[in-house]
Amino acid sequence: MQRALSLRPTFTSRAGVTYRYIVLRREQILGGLAIILIMKTTRRAYLQSARFDEIILTQNQDGSWHPNARSIARIRKLFAQMRARNEVPIISNEGNFSLLSRHLGPEMFSTSGVEMSGFRIRAPSS
């Protein structure tokens, strides 16, 4: 799936919804043409996001971890911009949703319709 998304990171559904595959890294967010160009210049078959703990957590000198406010703010801003354009981000890195959701807040996913590894995340019904 990551290979298919890397080869075609932006697409529109029959219903007119635009989906964008984005690759999250600690210091950068890649999307669209950047993903395609990196794939053409490397031997990698696909690009995927870094482990979310590497993106949104920073290790203290004593070995403990704390949220990286700058990275979290950057991701929140991107999601808000995409939501304003009626775009749905797709993020792929297996097994990391709970950590990302905990630090970004579950409302970020329930209101933006984020796709995680191809499965639509919806807020639980109350």
C-alpha cells in the first residue's frame, strides 16, 4: 500500500474527496511531488512516515521523554490547512496511531477524517 501511495500521493475519489499521502518526519513533512522525486532518486520502493515517537517525542537528558511541542504544532497546522481545503491526509506507519492520537488529541482525527494506513479513523459514537 505504501508503494502505491508513494507512486500516486494525491488522488480524488469518485465522490470528489481529495486524499493526500503525506510522510511525516521529525523536521519535515513530505507530500506530492517531493515523495515522487525522492523515490526516483533513491532505491527505496516506497516512503513511509517515521515512527511517531521519533516525530512527536524528545528525549530528556535523564532518559525520560516529553512531547515535542514544535513537531506537534507543525502537524496540527498541516491538518488544519488540509481540512480547510477539504483534503484528507493519509499517513502510513503501522502500529503508531495510539501514540499520535494521544499527543495530538483524538479530536484532530475525528474532525479531519485522517486516513491511517488506508483505514478511515472516525470518532466513536457517544
